[in-house]
Amino acid sequence: MSSRNKSVVPQAREALNRFKYEVANEIGVPLKDGYNGDLTSYQNGSVGGYMVKKMIERAEQDLMSR
């Protein structure tokens, strides 16, 4: 069974992890290192969803600046 959380660029893993904590802090989700099973699915989904939104915004800005 393979992991679904493999990065296309393995070196980006730490940057994405920092980004996750930045986003969680920005939207008020009390994400911490280690176990986060006490958070709701909504809270966890909000972090992931907001990360995607911010990454899309950044990609659009990069495309427009070319």
C-alpha cells in the first residue's frame, strides 16, 4: 500500500509543513505538533482548503507576472 502524501518535490515537504502552521494560525485553528485528533474534521478541512486557495492565488499571480 503506497502513501498518498508523497510530495512531487520531496525538498518542499518542510516548506509545506511551515505553510500549514501559518495558515492554521491565520484562520484560528489550534494546530500543534504531533497529535491533532482533538480537532474537528471541519477545522482540519479548513486548513487544507485555505492552503489550496492560497497556493492557487500565488500561481495565478505568478502567471500574470510573466
